[in-house]
Amino acid sequence: MSKGRPAGSVELGFATDEKLEVVGSRLREQGYDYEIFDEDFGRSLRVVDPDGVTLQIQEIDMDVARASASALSARNE
């Protein structure tokens, strides 16, 4: 079970390199409420779609992603 959500629940996950506040602003303009969470792995935004499915959008820090990719590449050489 994932932090307080009931077993069997469904959540779709996406990632973005935009700030979550920017994504949230566009969602709010379209009439959707959202919440931003600080999690163990970083920040994420959750919004419920019209069908009741929770969507999670994780903010990716591209500097960290590039450093990780570089470290993996160097390790595999």
C-alpha cells in the first residue's frame, strides 16, 4: 500500500521538468483542484480526473537527472 491510499486503488504517474506550480496553475484554469506534496523522492502534484482516477505528476530536477545519467554512463564505460 502506498502511504495512506487503500489497497487496490489506482493512480497514474507522470513526470515533468516544469515547476509544479506552473502545471497546477494550468489545471486550476481548467477547473481542477490539486495538491502538491513533498515526498521522499521529491515533489509531486495530485489531481483527480473526471473519471475519479488520481493522477500524480512528479517534478523532475533536470540537473539531478543529467548528473545521474552521466554517472551511469561513466560507470558503464
